Amino acid sequence: MAQNAREHRDDQGRSEYQGVPANALPLTATEDRQWATLAHFGGILGCVPSLLIYLIFRERGPFTAQESKEALNFSLPPTIAALLANILVFIPVVGNIFAVIATLIWIALTCFSVAAGIHVNKGQPHRYQYNLRWIK
């Protein structure tokens, strides 16, 4: 049995293994910059990559926490708008207009995310000029 693990017996005498939760180590400076960069590049796929990076790594690296939150705040509204536009594509007659709008949103989000990712990869924090900053 592992040194920090405990064995516990329930009321019926069966043993239950209870492990100790793993404490994640802080990110190194290189890893911190890498995950912050990936949070911005993830904007190509919408807000999900930056959300996952924020939730997983926010307590392990300050630069990653700051930049993934910035990327999440920036990519969340366009992702919602693009999803709505993609749903509205199924409306007859005007559906093509919404397809074009969804495509333009994705192209803009991709351009801004790649530019921010390149900036952050140099170790410099990035602030999007137009950002709602819903997550504080």
C-alpha cells in the first residue's frame, strides 16, 4: 500500500481504498508561457480550449491564469454569436446570410487569436482592445 494512502473498512467489513489527491506542481516559466500561448491559439476552435486551460492551469501558473482568462473573455461572445448564426442557417431564404456571418466571425476570431498567441509566446501579456471581460 502507498505511504500516504489509507485503507478504510465500512460497516460490513469491506475495505475501501482511499487515495490521497495529487497536488499539482507549479508550472515552470516555459510551461507557463506555453499554456498561455495555447490558450490564445485555442481561439481558433472557439472558447472551449481557453476555458479548459483556465480551469486546469489557473492555480499552477500566474501568466497562464491571466492570459487564459483574457482569451476566454475574448472568445466567449464570438463563439456564442457563431453558434447562434449556425443555428439560424437553417432558416429558409435568409440562412445563407447567417452562414456568411458565422464564417466572418470565425475568420475574425482566428486572426485575433493567432496575433495574440504570437504576442504572448514572446512572454508579453496581451490585452484585446475590444473585450467584454465577463470573467473577473
